[in-house]
Amino acid sequence: MPDTFKAILVSRDEDKKQSVAVKDLTEADLMEGDVTVAVEATTVNYKDGLAITGKAPVVRRWPLVPGIDFAGTVTASDHPDWRRGDKVILNGWGVGETHYGAYSERARVKGDWLVPLPEGMSAHDAMAVGTAGYTAMLCVMALERHGIAPDRGPVVVTGAAGGVGSVAVAILSKLGYHVVASTGREAEKAYLTDLGAAEVIARDELTGPVKPLAKERWAGGVDAVGSTTLANVLSMTAYGGAVAACGLAGGMDLPSSVAPFILRGVSLLGIDSVMAPKEVRLEAWRRIATDLDVAKLKALSTTIGFDGILDAARAIVDGKIRGRVVVDME
Ligand code: NDP
């Protein structure tokens, strides 16, 4: 292996002005950890866009290699669970926020953070799912735990043409749900229908004034948007329903009332992927391997190289990325 490898580094000057550059690093530059991984594929998540553009304080250590998830092969390990040659996935745990991340040909992390690449899945496939897709699966699992089965009625997915949304639409439709996909991009209607959406509605239907209770439209949903959108989704959720909230693409606020909770028994299910315990991750990846169609996975992802990361990061915060972006490192 060459002594140096490529990585993206975000830095901050004395005036706290952020800059980003591609650098050559050596393994001595990597942070502490007991497993070193040759990164084969990564992806551009919304959070990575925020980190690279500096639009929100995702980066909490300077300088930093961003990138919150990767798949690759172990090259060295002092951890009992991992050996050289093992295929692994990493999502979250502060990687790409406080620990050097995925936008590097090599990464050194804690072995406890890794999960095995599911049988039959390539590094590329795993990153077509990525943190966005794994989070979508966590949302679906939360809805199921709450008893929101397909026979309970339709489920809504907001930010449907984005990463979390696209995978949620694909998984829910494969599981037999009647999926109502909400998007701000009229042009993506066919894409969403192909992924399995039974209905596609305009984002505007969920961004108007929020009533405490509105007409019941769905049994539950997956929300990647937050703010007024989530408030409207809650007010339109049927008696006893549940909404899994995982994102803030539309804002961090929640201009809601307690009416859906106390008058309709609606539940708001909070979803965090970053610190999710290992057994939950293993279950989510096991379910992804069985409940997500490979053909749909291919349809919802586009592939770029290392050199395309910065442009994709800027595009995702502008809401211009459709589905998932996979970065092939080789
Ligand atoms: P994407 O940018 O791929 O998708 C977000 C989608 O939200 C967009 O494609 C767009 O969908 C919609 N959207 C964007 N801006 C607005 C707006 N102003 N108002 C309404 N809708 C909007 O991001 P990801 O799918 O990767 O992530 C989605 C969210 O989930 C992010 O906030 C991210 O931080 C969060 N997230 C949280 C995780 C967790 O652990 N809780 C893990 C992973 C992601 P459309 O064009 O179809 O309307």
C-alpha cells in the first residue's frame, strides 16, 4: 500500500472561517482506534452536506475528515471481533463529526462501532443504503413496534425524493403498505411511483397553517423534514397512529399542539441513528438485506467518484439530490 492516501479535510482559521481541501495523509495522521479500514465506498448524506458547507455545526473538532459512513475492508485490527480482510460497515458514532471520517481512503475507528457487511451485499450496495437508508429502516422498525401494520391504513413519507425518503418508500411498499409520498419536486413523481409509492402528493399540502386536528389521512408516517411539515403530518394522523421523526430538512422547530397526542392517541417516535445500540443496528442491516429490493436500490442511487464529493455535498443542502449518492473510492 502507498504510504500516503487522499482525504478531504475541513479546517477553520483564526476567524473561524471554514475551508475545505483534498490532502495527502499518512496513517500516522489518523485518530485513535483499534481497527484500520480501507474505505471502498462511502456516500453523501444531508449531514455531510452540512459539515462540508458549514451550514450547521456538524463538525465539532478541527481540522476534521468529514463523512459519517463507509463500507470497506479491515486492514489491521487489535479488536477481538475483527480480523484483516473482514468486510465492515460504519454508520455514525460521531465519525465525520468529532472523529476522522469516511472521506479518506483509509479510516481508523473503534471496532465496537463496526457491523459486518451483510452476506451478499457489496460495499457499494451498503453505501447505496447508507446512513439515510439505515435510518429509514429504523423508522420502519419503530412503526412496526407500534403496531402500524399495512392493514392499519396508508403511511406518509415526507421528503420522499431524498435519501431517507426514497429508501423508506421502497421498504414500506415492499412490505405491503399503501405509501403516500410527499415531495416538493413534481418532476420526481415517476421516480417515486417506480419505487412503490401508491400516491404522490405535493409538499405544499403539508406546509400550510397547522390545525390542531385535521382530517385523518394516514395511520402513520416517516418524516425527514420536521417543522410545519411534521406538525401537519401529526394533525392528519388517524386515531392511535404513529409518526417516526428522524429529520430536519425543513427546519428544527415543531409548531404543533398536543391535540394529536391527547385527543387521538397519536405517538411521535423519535429516531436517532448515530448512537443506536449495536443490536439495533444489526437488526436494521439484517432487515435491509431482506426487505429492500436490489433493483429498487439501484434505481434510487447514483454513483460518483472521490472527486465528486464536494459538489454533491453542496447540492444535497440545496435539496437537489435525488435518492442516494454512492461514492466509489477506487
Ligand atoms: P436529503 O437531502 O437526501 O433529503 C431531504 C429531503 O427533504 C429533500 O430531498 C426534499 O425532498 C425534502 N426537503 C428539503 N428541503 C426541504 C424544505 N425546506 N421543506 C420541505 N422539504 C424539504 O437528506 P437525507 O434523506 O439524507 O436526510 C433527511 C433528513 O434526515 C436530514 O434532516 C438528515 O439530517 C436527517 N437524518 C437523520 C438521521 C438520524 O439519525 N435521525 C440520520 C440520517 C438523516 P423532496 O424534494 O422530495 O420534497
